[in-house]
Amino acid sequence: MLKHMKRTSLMLDDNLLEEIRALAQQEGRTLKDQIQLILREGIRNMPSAEKKNFKLKLPRTMGKLISEVDISNRDQLFNIFDQKSK
């Protein structure tokens, strides 16, 4: 069964491209196969978002939570956090 593969262009630094070409030649792979292998390994080794701890710091005024914040209003949230960071 043949898979349809999309073509794309990559803008790579000249030095990086030469390193990948040399590695592909050493490993007996095509440049395309070497780039795919590097990308797959990179994706596989990326840290999972679930592993990262995330703590939401809610805006406070005088130690009390601001209860009149519409969390669906992005601009209001940005303004509150910008004021907090000053």
C-alpha cells in the first residue's frame, strides 16, 4: 500500500544541511530518509506537555482574588497581568 506523501520545503542553515548530508552518507541513507529519521526522533524525545507542571497565578488585589474578571476576555486578562508585573 502506497502512502501519499506531501512535499514541503525546508529552509536549513548551510552548515546544518552539510552535517545532515554527511550523516546520511555515513549511514547509507538518502537525505530525505535522514531528515525524516531526525525529525521522528526529535518528536519522540520531546517532553510531554502533561509532564510539565503548570501553576496558574490568579490576579489578586490587596491579597484578595479579583472576582469580577471575565476569563473569556483576553484583553482584560492581559491588562490585569500587565498591571501586576509593574
